[in-house]
Amino acid sequence: MNSCPVCGYDGLNAPPFDEEGNPSYDICNCCGYEFGFDEENFDEYRLKWLTSGTKWFNPKVQPKDWIASEQLLKIGVRLDIPDA
């Protein structure tokens, strides 16, 4: 599987971009980023996704035991969440 560079979801149908830099136009089922359509950079889009509550774009495929912070670690993004 292919990973989303925005949220770390490893269920993309194709790589976000091919070897020549052409977008796949695939849409991430988790964060909803469409490669080749969305104009925001990955960091900007990720921030919007995080501040909107990390809601799944396609909730039908959301794993039952899904944890956003663990998924983001797959792409090297660490959430510093204070203890509640």
C-alpha cells in the first residue's frame, strides 16, 4: 500500500506522485487530501485536518482501533498532547 504524506494513512491506491512528479489524483480516505487537486501544501492541510478534529473523509474504512497520533508517527509527525 501507499502512504499519505499528509496524515500517514497507508491505504492509498497509488503513490501520491509518480517518478516524474505527476499526481495520482487519488483521494486519501482518512484526511481527504486529493493529490494534484488540493493546492495547500501538506503541512497546511494537515493543520486544518488536525484542528477540525481528525475526522475521516471516508468513515466506512476507518479502523475501529484507529489513533491519529500513532498514524502520524508513520510520517514522522509527533503530536505533543498534554496529559489530561
